[in-house]
Amino acid sequence: MASRAAQVSLAVVLLFIGLLLVGQLRSQARPTELTQLSSQDLSTLIETLSDRNRELRSGLSAVNEQLREYRAAEAQGQSALDVSSEDLRRIRAFSGEAPVEGQGIVLTASGDLDAIALNDLLNELRNAGAEALAVDGVRITAGSVCVQGSSSLEIDGVAIGQAFTMRAVGDPNGLLAALERPGGIISQLKLFVHATIDVTQSQQVLIPATQRSLAPSVAKPVG
């Protein structure tokens, strides 16, 4: 929009220059009329032309300055757009709307784990700094919670069997230490439930995007 305005301003100035040149050529084509002018009239004409030339030079200078400002604003706007796009990409990734990958841990479990046990495992990983989580193919978001369904565990309406795989992206050493520390969540679960839980570190953990809508139904942006 700014570039178009600058082009229009420049076109107006160039049109003004063209009209002045046409007027000067017409004046040169009628030398007899100039000879009939008095010295005072000639001086006035010369002064008028000089004033118009100064106005044209000033107008051209202003238009060039506007063009420089528009180009600078366009470059800054593009830079800000790039930053905003990158911020949006990160927000979408870590809110769960886009898949992410990175180093982390892979936990495999089977046995009599109930909803409380699975939620405890998820919360332990969150507290340990997990940046993204998934159980089987279900992305864990801020509103995700495991519940006991009619026939199996469920997360976001998706059935989770007695054997499942939990993936977490984050510092592998920190996540593993949090799960396997003495008196930690795995040690506690083994005291109360019959289950097998194995955890391995991985340099490449892929977390899928959520399939649920994250759009709020009540909350609205402020401002």
C-alpha cells in the first residue's frame, strides 16, 4: 500500500514536470510573443520559472525521501512478519497443534495400570521438564487427562490398552532420573500394581500433533 502511494506521488510530480516542459517548449515556439514583453515582464517570467524549478526539485526530494521511508518500513515489516511467523510456529508446536521432535525418552508399559497411575506418570514427566508428550498416538495437551472408559482407559476420547507406549521430548537424563529415582513414581507403582515398565533414552523422539480442537469455547482474547 505504501509503495503504491509513493508511485502515485511520483507520477504527479513527473506530470507537473512534463507540463512545465511543454509550456517552455511552447514559449520557445513563439519567440515573437517574448519580444513583445517588457524587461519587467521578462524578469517576472524568469523569476516564476525559477520558483517552479525550485518547487519541482523540492517535490522530487520529498518523494525520494518518502520512497526511502517506504522501503525501510517494508523491510522492517517483513522482518517483523518473519519473527511473528516463527513465534506462531513455536506456539503451535508446543501447544500441540503441530508435531515436534527431539531427544527424550520412550516408556513402554503393560499390566494393571489404572487411570491414576497413567496420570501420575504424565505429571511426573511434566514436572521433570518434558516439553511434549504422547501416549501411543495421542498428543498430550494442557487439557488432556486419562480416565477410565467403559471398557478401557481413555485419553481425549481415544482408547488406551493395557500395553502402551509413552513418549516425551526433553532432556533425556533429567526425564530418566525423575522416573527411576529411588522412591520415585516407577518404584511406587511397582509396590501397588502388577505391571512392567521400561524406560529408554532416545535421540530422536517424534510427538504427533493433537487431533482435538484447542480453540476455547468461552475465553476470548483481551485487547
